[in-house]
Amino acid sequence: MTTPRTGTTAPLGYAATADAAGDLDDFVGLSAALTGIDGDQLRPALDTYGTAQAYLDLTRRNEGATLQALLAAYRSAQGKLPPQVATVILEQSGDAVACLARSVMLLWYLAAWYDPAKLPALRSGPPAFVPFTIVSGNAYTQSWVWSVGQTHPMGYSEWAFGYWHKDPPPLTAFIGTGGGKPK
Amino acid sequence: MTTPTNPQYDVVIVGAGIAGALIANELGAKGKRVLILEAGLDGQQSHIDDMARFYTAQAKVPEAPYTPPIVAADAQGYQSPSDPSSMAVGRPSTLTLTQGTWQDETQSYLDQQGPLAFSSTYERVGGGTMRHWLGTSLRFVPNDFRTKSVYGVQEDWPIGYPELEPWYGAAERAIGVSADADDQAYLGITFPETYRYPMPPIPSSLVDEAVSAALASVPPVDGLPLSVSNTPAGRNSIPYQDRRVCAGNTNCIPICPIQAKYDPTVTLGDALQHRGVSILYQTVASEVLVGPDGAVSGIAYLQYDDPNGPATRQGTVTATRYVIAGHAIETPRLLLMSKNGGRTPNGVANASGHLGQHLMDHPIYLSWALTKDPCYGYRGPLSTAGIEDLRDGEFRKRRAAFRIEIGNEGWNFAVGDPTTTTLDFIAGSNGSGLNPQRQMLANAELTQRMNYVLTHQFRLGFLMEQTPDDDCAVTLSPTWKDRLGLPRPRITYNFSPYTKMGFVAARQTGSAIYRAMGATEYTVHPTKADVGNDPTVFAITYDAQGRPVPEGTTPPAGATTEYFRFFGAGHTVGTYRMGTSATDSVVDRQQRSWDHRNLFLVGSGVFPTVATGNPTLTLAALALWASQTILADLG
Amino acid sequence: MKRLVTIPLLASVAALPLLLVAARGRPAPERAPAAAQEAEINPVVRDCNTTLPPATVTRAIATGGLPCAVAADSPFTLARLQVAFDFNSWLTFVALNAPSSGAASTGTAASGAVPAADAPSVWEGWQDLFSLIMPDGSPPPPFGEAVPVPAICRNVGSGEVMQMISKTPVTPVVSVSGQPLRSGPLIDQNGHYARYQILVNRPMYDYIVANRLYSRIGQAHFKRNVTFPMGQVDSGTVGRVGAIVIKAAWKVLDPKDPNDAPSRFHVMHARIYTPPSEGVTASCRPGTLGLVGLHIVHKTRFEPQWNWATFEHVDNVPTAAETAAEMPARHYNFYRQGCSARNCPPNAQPPRPWDATRDPFPHGFHSQIVRTTTYPPEATASADTWNAQFHAALAGTVWTNYRLVTTQWPTNPTSAKDPNGMPFPLLAANTTMESYVQGNVLNASSSCMACHGNATTVNGRPSDFSFILERAH
């Protein structure tokens, strides 16, 4: 079955903008390689939330030029395994692409937009508060850091009474085998 | 409705929190005419907006969901506190406890005079502060009511456990508490032979079990062995009051998305079903009026349309009985403001001079660790169990008692996780202490590392019994005002050596527990440089025998100095305490003002000591008791 | 992800004999061995409607009978699946609203025709909640029979006894009084309380009775997981219907209000009853009610989280977007044009106390309801299309006054992360039944599956998305 498009569904509060063919697929691919979460989880076959499209649109709106460079870096890593794809993006494509890549990772993990220009100071400086904007309430409920912890976002549980008394499902049930598929 | 329809009520209640709601419901059920004045907005209709506000809050602090909003985004994108002088119903925020904010008139609602920052907050909204309680519904232990008689410290209450016991049962039914009485009969707590809690206990978490498994190898503390005890909670384990069972949203503080956790809007709804009960929102009591006969003759109030606007209307209501249920800072504030044209210069109900005095909290000592094996935190209610064994014992002669709350929410309270650790391993910071190498990870390395730390994080909170002290008080700020022109509360706050020595014992206990668990402790303790530069940090020096060394004296050889950071538990108590005489207390054992027969002061402000359990159940029990007294008055 | 049966479009609708079950006068069955129980509880039927979504809906297609499962074919995109679910919902709506006289209580049979004159529907003969859960935990009357009417209603008109003033019922009659109605009553423009019903079909009734889930003791002894019977197609048109729950919202038609013309509603003549509770005396009076909202919830094998369809009267309320713009003058059942937000706060619960014996609601209050839940384009396009098609096919009947709002269904029923099966649309609300909890905030605003996913038995064990079981005594 071919991966269906989600059309203009915008449940996370951002209307979709037109994107060049393949941008969404590639955005999901690079997101999977960077975050370590399967592309099929980030964008399921029946994508009820439209998160990937919303995050692509947000990234394009905030950093359109660098986004193109990020996509180009991803495309240049054709044929590599996901960990190497991540390396190409984060270490071999320049600082602007690397910082934007990290903002994209933070989008997926925390449903929050961090200005890429503010991230380098975190590496070298003392602990500091970096302002961020939570994309939307509904995006928060789909943030991925909790899945990486085999749990649910605080304030958003779909599970039944008493679940906490038992072990959670394994990590693979949440994020897949991880890392995305080879391009 | 904006104006009262009856000029004369049986009872007027100031405050629609748990105490006000319970009393209104009891009186309404008996056909009494009751008017509730609530300073804030209607909390029942706003749940969806509250959740939306919570989801998008940068700092998910207890007050984050509630109205009126007390943070606004500035140009840099920080959601920082709004200026309290612009707010008609300002209230404290945990965001104004830093060195740069706690004494800033444009940031801190409370005029904090120190030396330490009073760190607990409260709400002014329909349903009150309990909108964001955790749900913990513990009874006090019998010795909590008589520490002076038994240990020679603090004060005795004018009441004891046995006479409060039936009211505890009534409160447990009103709230809907889940527990098993067999698990809760420790340290002298007793139940009637056939007593059953309304609902079965909440299942324990995997974190609880990890702690429990290790406790057998923890040496007794002050002679007392430790055990894990299921925590009674106002949280549904079966359908109750037409509310759903807990789904483990792990969000009790600040807001349960599905109202599986009780909050007073439930009782408020019940109360308003009685024909005689009505409520005015956005109605701030501004003065308690006293007549020439010395009885309370009315309550003056201001109303506002815009929470950031001025008063738009004013009025007065009269009743046969008056109940002030505005929580432990706003209640003394109101009474102190009530000057009656100079006839009550020290405020109403304050002949004793004790109004506003003995402000107390349960200051929390927080410690945190990574477990040896996964304990799968961030699941279930925020806390399902604790260690209650150290709430009472001989040691109370020398140092503060505490209960230990086992946290199910990883390092959320401790370091602001999972946000902090995520930022650490993606952007290379070390806010969590877990990334000293300043690594930046991706792909499987990132998920493996994040999965490891998140599934091994947990924390313990030690709730300290702070003593009632003369240097902890609520008065009125001479200069800071709110938008209605009313003086904001002024706070002085400090800890006695007795309280501070409790922190010393807590630290040792925590470390012992982590050692027995094979866990790696990550608690960050402040240093000498932080004292005086962080209003939530204090120092304690003690000699080789463990006795505190008085401040300002030279410590003897072998003395140790430790530094601690504390957090507020949200347990504000003591500021209009009950007692046996009119000279050393504000209300009598029935919560009636010594000075005005027709005035009752209810809520946690009546506590002579903060005791060792969370205050809600006890204040609810006392409120139900007060309802009976008021009904007897009304005949 | 192939989970739906691909069925070629049938050339004609077979006219099959109706499957009648002799329900009346039979005592509640004793516990039987599992297999025989299954056959008895969810019997095989031979006339499942298996029609795939057509290009044009004719009268014959519209009245083709009850589907046992949802029919769809590839490609399986969100948009095409939503179309399939919504078509299924309309077929179900028509089949269950076929006239009950002469039709099987199962409702499967193709009726072939819908009479121009309004008549009681098939689902109105199903088992009402108050004839299912007894105040003393005793077994309910046989399927199709009701408990005796309250004494106060005996000489008052005829027909159903309507007592629920919220879709969450007051804990019935004999229990602790004073339990308020948390969802809030809906007050129409004449100050009358809307009235509600919950009914279950035969397989659901049989499952509850066979497993004694109608009582606390029965639920305590039931050790398996509650799993209501499922609809499925086995081959051809042979299959099983599965459990269906109906929730209906009715408006009291006021004879003095020309907008309450019975011709615009599916109508019921009933006895409007308010039970006694603290400080309130009971009342019962005859009335004519118009249907304003209908939930149809159907459990199928491929949607174990159930399919949640909801319909509304076309005159109910405007959308939020409509109220923000210039509105052409027209009548709404639960919204008054020209009333300011201050005087008629939108979607605000009525002020307490809620007392249905005080009719009309004091001080002239009426609910001002606006549709605030917004739906994704896949859902609005599909609902709009099917509403237009079915209205054309059913021209001349009262059913052109009803529209599908949406169908919520699980896109990933086996998701480990989301036991609710990743519902789509994310949120859903009927403005007559979730009036005050509409909105667009996940976990807080109305979503059929997110809320019902929390449903349990009286002792806190999962109850397969049904809040009925927690009502047991």
C-alpha cells in the first residue's frame, strides 16, 4: 500500500502550506534518522494528527532557507543507514543545518519550538533558560519524549485505571525498531 | 447574578474553597439561606480553558492552568509573572521565588520580608487552592494534637484525635477517599470496628515497589524501621460522584484532566443544588464590619468585571452568622484590613494579637536518584505511597518530624524533566546533572540514553513539620496594593533550628534509602555562596552531639554546617489558630472567634501546628464539625 | 492494514424473511456454556447490508437495511475510510429508524420503503436503561418489556416514561438522593428541559443478562474481561449484528411555539416524569417530544473500540464561525439570535439549582448553544456529501430534518500506545448531548472514545467503553 497523503488536515492548529513534492517524505525521513523514532510512528499510514505536516510547515515558516539546506543535506545522504544520516546532518553540513536539525528534534520530542540560534549557548555556557513556544496544546499531547520513556505525556493518558501497577509495553511498541529506514 | 437578592441571609461565607463549599452544602441541605462570596472566577465552567492553558504553559507550575492568568509572554518569549498591582485578584506564584523576583513589587504578589521566602501558593477561584492539590488524604496521628504534652515542644491542639475521628470519616465520604483502613492504622490512628473507606485503595506504582523492596535493608531511623505505606487519596478507584476512575494522567498537580481527582467544584455544585444557596463570583470581601455591640454586622465587598481592571461595584451583605474561609493568608489579610473607621485598629477578631501569626508550611526537602533497575516513572498518579513511620517518636523532642512522599513523576519536580534532560542530550547542556560530558546525541544513541534515564528517575519528598514561630507572620503591606486598591499581604518567614534539624535527618534518611536500593543519588545541595543569594536556601550548624548551634555564635570544634534548599508544599496553615484561651489563640475549639460570637474562621488557618499529614482531610473534617456548630446556633 | 471486507456491490437487495426472536415472556436465561451462549447472544443473521459506498444514493440504497460491519475498499486513506464509515452510519440510521411495527427488534431487515408519515422507530422498542438496570440489582424484564411506570404517571397519558434530564442519568430512584447531574441539563428556548434516553439492542441486552452484569454482585463475580458482542460479516450477507447502543435527545414540543411544529421532527408521545429527589416533589405530565439528537454506537469485530455515529436535527445550533459573521435570520432549537454574549453566554451551563419540576426554567433562562467542536476536512466533506445524498433519497420523509455530524472510529485498533485505537476525528460532540464539553482541546473537550475509554464496572474494571455498567446496584 502506498503511503497515503493526509491532505490538508490541520488538527494541530497550523494550516498546511504547499510544499514541493517529496519535502514531507524527506522531512519525515530526516526526523526519523535524527530522533531515533520510526518514520511509521512519526507519520502513520492513517495520520490522524498531521504532526509531520504541521512541523514541516512551522519549520518552513521560521527558517525557510535553512530548511532547504537541511533537506539537501538529508538528500545527499542517500543510501546511508540512519545513524550515518544523522551524522551527515549534525556534523558534516555546517552549523546552521546542525542547529536547525536540533530544533526539529526538539519539536518532535517536546512539541516546542526553540530558536536554533539560541541553542549553541547551551553547549558551552552554564545552565540557562532558553525561551520556547509550545506548538499547541494538542501537539503537546503528541510529544515524543514520553514515548521514549515508555509512558504518556503528563496530563494526557489514554490508558486504563491501574496500568501503573504493571510494566509498560516495550520501547519498540512506542517508537518502532527505531532510527527510521535506510533511505 | 451580580447582586444579592436577599438582604438577610442565615450565613454568608467568604471563599468557595473546600471549607466554604462543605459548609455551604451542609447548611443548604438543611434549608438554610447561604450566600458565598468568591473573589475569583467560576472554576467549574472553565475546565477546557484551564487544560488548554496548562498544555501551553512554559512552566507547568501548580497555578499554571487557573484564572486569572498570572503570567504573560514578554518580547523575549518568557512567560513571566504579570504585575500584581494590575490584578484585581492577585495571588502568589512559584515563579517569584528567585533572588531577583521575590521582593520585586512588580513581580511578587506577596510583600516578602524574609529572611526566607514563603514558598507556597494558593488560588483565588471557584473551588479554591484544592483545584491543584495532589489528592493526599491522610489523617493526623494522635500525638500530632499534643506535641507539647508529650514531647514538650510546639503547642497542643484544644481537640484530640478521638473527637475528630468521626469527622474524618465524614470528610472521607464527602471527598471520596480511596484506601484500606487496615493499612492506615499506624502510630495510634484508629478506626471504628467496621469502618470502610468509600473506595478501595489506589494500586501502588512500580516506583513504590522498588522502594519497598529495599527498605528491609535500611537501618532504623531514630529507632524506627521504615516501610512503604499506601497513601489514602481523594481520587476515584471506582466510579464515584458521577466521576470517572483515575486514568493515571500523572498530572494531579496542577490539574486532573478528567476530574477523577476530587476538587471542591464537586461539592460546590452539590451546594448550589440546594435552593437556599447562591454564590457571587468576582466578589472580593474587603471589610468585615463590626457593630456597636461588638458583633459582626456585615461584610463589605468589591466586584470587578475585568480581572485586570478596577472595582466596578460595591455592596454589603448581612447575615446571622459569618464564615471566613479564604485560606490562611487571605483570611487574616481581610480581617487585618477591617478597621471599621478606626474602631478596630488591629483588625477584626484580633484582640489576642495572634491574628496572622505562626504562619507555617510543610517545607519540603527534595532528593532524587537513578535506580539500579528500571522503575518506570512518569506513570500513575503523582504519588501513590509514602513512608509514614517517621511522623512520630521520641526524636520529636529534639527535631522536626516528617513524612516521606514517594514521587511517581521521575525528576519532573526535581529538575523540570523530561524537558531539561531532553535539552541536555540534544543541545549539549547539563541542567539535569546527567550530561557532565556535554554530549549531543541523535538516533538510537539518543533514544537509548533518554529511555534509560527516564525509566530510572525517581524522587523522594520529605514534608517537614515546621514549628509555629513568632518570626513567621502575615501582616499588611504598607505600600503594595492590588488593582482594587487593597493592601497586599506582607510576609515574614524563617525556620527554627528544630525545623532545620529535621532537614538534616531527612538528608541522612534519603541517602540511606538510596544506598539500600543500589540507586545513585543526584541530589544537588546548595553551598555557602547560595545563602543570602537565594531566598529558598538556609544553613544549619550543629555540634558533634547533633544539637543545633545558635546563629551568630562560634561553632565548637567538631561542628558541621549543612546547606539546604526547601520547597513549599502548598500547605499554608496556622494564622488564626484555635486554642483554649482568648489570649493565645484567635478561635476556640469550635472555630468560633473569641471576640465575635457570630463569626467563624475555618480552613487550615485554625491549625495550632502543621502536624505531619497534608492538611486537607483535617481541615475538611473541621469544616464539617463547624457546620454542625453553626446549625445548632441557627436553631 | 487490511481489515475490512471487500464486497462487490450487490445487484439487488434480497428480500429475506425477518429474523424474529420470541422475546416476550421469557425469563432471564441461566448461565450457559460459552459457545452456546455466544450463539444465543449474538445470533447469526442472513441479511447484513454489505453495500459499498455508491456514487449516488437512491431510495433503495438508503433503505437497504442494517450493516453488520463497515464495508470499504482500497485505497484505504483517511478520506475514503471516513466516507465509508459515514455511509455506514447513515444506513444504520435509516434502518434503525424504520417503523418498529412489523419490523424485527434486531433492525437488520431491509425495509425497502420509508413511509411518508412519521412512526415509532425500531430502536424505540429496544431496552431502555431504566428497564435494564434495576434499583435493587434484580434481573431486568425480558427484552422489549419495560418496568411498570411510576405510580404518579399511571393516569397520565400514555407512552414512554421520559425521566433523564441529562445524558448522564441521575442514579435511579431508590438510591442516595441529591446526586446532581454533572453534564448539565439543556434548556430549550421555551425554558423546557431536554429529555434523554439510553437504549441497548438485543445482543447487548443478552450479554448483560447472561453474565449478570446488571447488578453489583453479578459484576463482582464476573472474572473475564467485559467484551460486548461484535458485528461482523462471515460470508455473503451472513453475519452477526453485534451490540448497538442508542442515546437519544428529545425536545419538548411546546404547543404555543410555532417553531415546534411536529411535522419537522421525528415525534414521540410520552409521559414526562421527574423523579423525587431532595426537596423536590415528583411530577409527571403528558407531552409530545421531538428528536433532536441521536448517538448510534455499534461494536464490530474490526472496530473493537466501537463506531460512534452522531446525528442532529438540522435546526439545532449555529457553528462558532457562523455566529462570528453576519447571520441570516432563522430559527434554532437551542440558540437565540440577537442575544448578546453577556445575556446569553454561549455554552454556559444553566445556573443551579437544576430542578426539572420548575418548568419553564426560572428567570427566563435558556441554553445558548454554539457548535464549537471543529472537524477536519475529511470529516466535513464526507458528512456534507452523505447528508445531501440521503436527504435527496429520503425526500418527503421526516428524516430530511436530520443530519450526520460525524462518525468517530479507530484508525489503529491494535495500537499499543493508544488503547483507544487512534480515533478519527480526534474530537466529536453532539450539541444536544455534549453541549457544555464541546471544544478542540484533547483530553478535555468531548471525544467519544477518549471519554468512554475510561468507562468501568462498579468495581473499576474496564467495561468495554460502556458507562451503563457502573449504574448497577
